Amino acid sequence: MNGAMLTAQLSAATARMELVLSGLKDASPAALDDCANLTEMACQELIGGIAAARTGPDADRDAEALEAALELRARIRQARRLLENVYRFHTGWNRLLGVRAGGYLPDGQAAPFPGAGRLCLRG
Amino acid sequence: MNLLAGLSVTAGALNAYDQVLEVVQNNVANSSTPDYAEQTQNLEPLPFDVTDGAVGGVELGEVSSARDQYLNQAVRSQTVLLGQAQQNVTSLTALQSVFDVTGQSGISAALNNLYSAFSAWAQSPTDSTAQQSVLTNASALAQAFQQTAANLQTISGNTASQIQDTVTDVNNLIGQLQGYNQQIMNGNTHDASLDAQVDSTLDQLSQYIDFSAIQQSDGSYEILMNGQTPLLIEDQQYQISYQPVGPSATAAYPSGPPTASIVSSSGVDITAGTTGGQLGALLNIANTVLPSYLGDGNQQGDLNSLAQQFADTVNNLLTSGNISDGDPSNGVPATPGVPLFTYDTTNGTNVAASLAVSSTITPDQLAAIQPATDTTSEVSNGIALALSQLATPQNSSQEGDLDGASLSFSSFYGELAARVGGLLDTANNDLTVQQSAVAQAQNQRQQSEGVNLDQQAALLLQVQQAYDANSKFLSVLDEITSDVIQMMDPSTTT
């Protein structure tokens, strides 16, 4: 495996993850869509990069590649935390809206929020 | 509609729109106020029915804040974690500086120098210079332990002061909120600048502690620390306090250092539940991290344990040896060795701070001779050799015991330093994540203000789909990266 090639692939994936992190911080639906596309591209490139690197000299225990991989993993886990925050935020709000709109179900869970086809009556 | 009625409607509408304009101007005027929430003016339709004289038009509805408590709580929840991460980085950075792992100074260097002195002495067991070098380097090691313990105690003292300061800050902020509650309860419920002041104070509070702020029907805020301990209800403040608590008389180490305790106004110990924010981080440093080195009522502390185990190992070797052979044929017995190190034997948590070279030992009292046994003959430098082998132990009797694991004393010390290094790495990672998380929550708050329920429902659907896609790809990417790491360094934890 070619250590330099692998390091370059890992660094490229890390650069993509930086964009993902930026998008997750923005947290708008459009930014989240972009994040998914960027992460998918990072996956594909990294898989291809590893396959190509296997044809080169041995990269096992390559210190630079290992450091680049650890850096990438840190960014991935940071992205995961931010993604979970977005999810928690929206599901929490959804539950709150559900409680306000429909109260609680018999099992104590919040009633589902009627997200579509609402009829608004004014009197 | 008659002319007068028409004029009346027009006048009412103008009055209403005038107030709308005031609200808009208020928003502009307060645009630079921290935490100011945009105010919206609701215009409510009046009934229009010519048969009973209702003339229609609009009138002012209640001024409503666009800020949702949920949005603020989401930001504050992340700020609690940010405060905790920031404090952890600050405290652990100070702690890490106590442990030099480069081998250039401190315990690590002193240990290496003493091993070298043992080795030189083993080469020339009767050489007075080599003997003196052992005493000099043993003394330097003892001082290094004392200095490390003193530095840790200084950090412990600073941490206690910071806890006290944080508790004071929390009580002061709650005091400010108490004042705002009084204003609100006196009828000042639609004051945008007061609203901003309340929010700003709550945001500051979230750096220190984990709390919930529940707005009551009268507009006042009820503040509960850790979700259950009242700090503010209506205009009544409940102060928390800091108390250092020493070990009980029946504790394993009754003379051990005190731990930090946070007590509610009713005298209830709420330390265990106080894990978030700056205060939570400080309590963790004071009650978990520092005691793991310096001890408390329940544990000796690993620095003390290392000091005692090393001193005992050296002393046991020296006292098992002989300073001189004596003259058995003339009835003169061999002169047994004497201990090199002394320490406070009455308090296990004071060993590192009290470690010293015996004030009575002289260079020529170092016992180098390993006496003959039933199966082995006397070795003139056997003890000195055994001491030099502590650098690269040959068996478990030359090693220390750290939580059941046998390690060389150098590795033992390395583990202590690595522990704080690992904690600091984690804290730095947490800090990076939390800085992003707070920015993210602030963005979410900004984006969500003014979004109506229908927009919100559509947003939820979009976010749900994006979450699923992102989650899937992140999992795949994490798996690939972890495989690469494992391939290059199987010892790395996933």
C-alpha cells in the first residue's frame, strides 16, 4: 500500500468533512442535504483511494497516514455529534409541538404533531 | 357605515399601526442589544357586522416575543457543555504541566539519574564518590516527589478557590434574576430590554451550571439547578454554597485531603448531581482527578502509592543487604544495611510530600553486599546490582503495582502522566465539538424564530430525510477510517 497516496486520500476526505462540519453548524435543511452529498463523495473517494493505494509500496504503520486517519476520524465523530444535535433539536421541538397540539398518548408519549393537512379554525 | 364610524375605524387602525411601528423601531433600536429577541405585534381583526354596529378594522393583540423558550434552552444546553469543556481544558492543562514526560526534569529525570547512580555504584560498590552520588540523586528524587505533590496541592487549592468563585458568581446571577422577577411580577411584562437582560443573564448562568428556566404564567422565571434544586422561585432566591469536606474518622485515610461539596440552601448535598458547566468540571477535577494522584479519604492517590512503593522497594533491598561482612571467625557480626528513604508513615496520602533521604544515613552506610543464603553465595555488589535493575525489572519484586498491574517504576510514572494527557486530549476534542455545537444551536435559534407551524412541519420532514442520509454515510465513513487505523496501528482503540 502506498503511504503517501493513502495520506493524500485521507486528507482530501478530511477537507470534505470540514465542509460537512461547516454545513452542520449552519443546520439549515439545504445545508444538511449538501452534507449528505459531501459525505457520500468522501466515502466513495476514500474507498477508491484505499484500493489504489494497495497497489503501491507497503503503507502499514505509516506514521503520516495514521495521523491523517486519526484526524479524519476525529472530524467524522465531531460531525456525528453535530448531526445528533440537529436531530435531537428537531425531534424535541416536534414532541413539544405534539404535546401542545394533541397532548399525551395513553403510554405517556407525546401525541404526534399533525404536520400535514392541518385545518385551522378561527372563531 | 356612517362617516363617524368610518373615521373611528381609520383612527383605530392608525393607532394600531402606529404601535406596530413602535415595535419595529424598538427592534431596530435594540438590534445591538445582546440576546434581544425580535418582537412582533399581533393585529387582531375586529368583528364587522353592520346589523349590530360592529365596524370591523383591527386592534392590538398582545405583544408576543418571537423567542421560544425551547430555542433558548437548546442553546443553553450546549453552552453548559461548552463551559464544562473549557474548564476541563484549563484545569487539565495546568495539571499536565506538573508531569514532565520528556525525561528532562521532575520525577522522570530524577528516577533515571538515580538508576544511573545505582548502576555506577554497582560497578564500584566501595567507591565513596559513587556512594555519594547515590545519596545525592536519591535526595533529588525525593525533592522531585515533594515538588510534584506541592504543585498538585497548589492546583487543588486553586481549584477550591475557583469553585468558591463560581458558586459566588452563580448566586450573584440568580440575585440579578431575582430583581428581574420582581420587576416582572410588578407588571413590567412587555419590556423588551428586560426580556433581553433576563436572557443574557440566563446565558451567562449556563456557562456555570446546568439548570432549567421555566417561565411561569405571571412571566417570572423559576430556576432549578440540575433540574430539581430550586435557585429562584418568584422573588425568593435560594443560595447554594461550597463546603470542603474532610474524611470521616473511620475512613481508610482519615487524614486525607478534603473533597469539594456543593450544598443547597436547605442543606442538601447536591454535589453528585452537579456535573455540567464550569462548576461540574471543577468538581470533577477536585473530587475525581486530583484525588487519583493525591488521595482522599478512600484512596491513597497514585503519586503517593508510587512514592511509597519505590521507597519501600529500595529500603527493603538495602536492609536485606550488608554494609560490611564483619568477621565471623572472631565473632564480629556483619553490619546490616539501613533504609535510604523516610516518609510520613502515619498518613498514606502524605507520602510523596514527605518523602526524604534519611537524615542519619551516610554514604558508607549504603549496603551493597548481598549476603549468602542456603543456596547462593555472597555477592559483594548484589544489592547495588538489584537496585540498578529497577530500571529494567527482571521480576515482579522489582516492579510497582498500579491497580493490579505490575509495571517498572518509570512506566508507573509514565502511566500517571499519560492519564492526564489522555484526559486533556479528550477535553480538547470536546471543546472543539462544543464550540461548533453552540454555534449550531445559535444558528438553529436564529433560523427558527418567526417560523410558523406549517413551515416547521415541512422543515422537520426535510431534516429527518437529511439526517437519515447523513447518518448512513457518516457510519460508512467512520467504519472505513477505523479499518484503516486498525490496519496501520492495531493497538489504537476504536
